[in-house]
Amino acid sequence: MLVKFSTLAGGVWIEQRDEINYSNSTRCFRFDAQGRAEWAPYGELASVGTRARWYGFYAHASNFEFA
């Protein structure tokens, strides 16, 4: 999966799909010190005053392509 870095929410990696703009359901990832990923929807991270819920994701940094 191709992801691109963004400073949104203190720094996340946003999934790159075949779309010009990100949708509310576009997944944003962050990684822990062991390289494990968790994700939150772009719409929650981009909304001012909204606290995003992060979801566990059974993936490791090695499963991603970083841009």
C-alpha cells in the first residue's frame, strides 16, 4: 500500500488511492516504535475539535511503500 507523509494530526501517513482529494474514509496511519500500524479516518483527523478514534491494524511498516 502506498502512503504519503502529512503533518496532519502531528504527522501521519495517508493512503494514496486513485482520487484527487482525500475522502472522509481515506485511511491515515501512524506507527509505533516496533513498526506496527494503527489507522484513523481522514475525516476525523481533519475535523477541527474532533478527537479521532484510532483502530488497530494487523500490518507492519514493511507492508507499506512510503512516499
